Amino acid sequence: MAKLYVSNKDESARMFKSDFLEMFTHVHWSVPIIIFLPVVIYCLVKTSTQQVVGLYEGISLFVLGLFVWTLTEYILHRFVFHYEPTSEFGKRLHFMTHGVHHDYPSDSKRLVMVPSVSIPLASLFLGLFYLIAGPYYVLPFFAGFIFGYICYDEIHYATHHAPLKGGIGLWLKHHHVLHHYRNPNRGYGVSTPLWDYVFGTMEEKEERRAAEATIPSRS
């Protein structure tokens, strides 16, 4: 099997000559929590104080937002992050957004989305959801959506660097590292394999059993 990565060590590939620009390409795993958890809390508190959306409506919208995030995660990963442009500029952009992660999958500072991308994306989604749901119902829905994003980033980090020993955590780890080391055209879901099952991109059981023994360890 051809090696699907450049380095499995916790090391980085340089993206910019400028040290200042390069600094912004490295992100600690806690950054999404620090930036976006207050947004989730604000949306939920604002919903409760407005007293327009009832408790059960709010819970339902939160869960719906979380569910919509899982589909968004799958679509972005499969059709945006894994889209391979032909132009030199496109190839460079693809490497910076996702290709570098596949070349250096254990780079601990490039496992969560950089704020320069995550904040504009979150703003665009908020605007879209506002147009669809209006000023009141959008708040609990967006809270669930952003909470899903936080879970995605933290699960992604954990699958590469946390000592997951068993249960669903280890299962998700195997699911994701198979995407890296065995077949990048399968296993696009990170926080859940739901949409891999739905769209037929789940790895086969035989492929999974054969691959688990070949997954390289970080050294």
C-alpha cells in the first residue's frame, strides 16, 4: 500500500515565508472552545430571556441545529476539503486548507480550524439561517449548529492525539485514521459516521479489519 502521508510525527510544514503570517496557521485545540462556546451560551441565554421560543421548541431547534451540522461537516469534508483543483493557485489553496493535514496528519497545531476561516464561515451560516428561521428561532438552532462544530473540532483533535482506549472514542479514532492511512475516499464523517452510511462512503468491515493492523503509530 502506498504511503498516504509525508510525516506521521508531530511536526509542521511551513506555509509562509513571513513568521507573522505563519503564526496564524497554527492553532491550539482550545481555541474553538474559547471563541465559540460563549456564542452557544449567548444564543441559549438570549432565547430564554426573549420568551418567544418555548422550552421544548428550543431543545428541538438545538438538536436540529446539531443534526444539520453533522451533514454540513460531511459535505464540507467530502466536496470542499477533498476537491482537488487543477490550477496552481487552487492547488496551493487546497494544500493550505486541508492537503497539509493529510500530508502531516499528526501536526497537533493544525487539527482544528483557524479562526480566520471558522469565524467568517460561522457568520455566513448565521446569516443564511437568520434568513430562513428569523430572529428568534435562529438562536437555539445556531447554538446547536455551533456546538456541533465545537464537538467536531475537539473530536478531530482527540482522534489524532488523545489516548482513546475504548468505546465510541476508539471507534471514531479508527474510523478517522482509516480515512488518512487507508482510503481518503471513505470515512468523511469525523464526529459521526452517520452520513458515510447514508451516502455509501463507509469503509467495508473487511477493509476495516485489515487496515487497523496497518495503521502507523506516531513516532
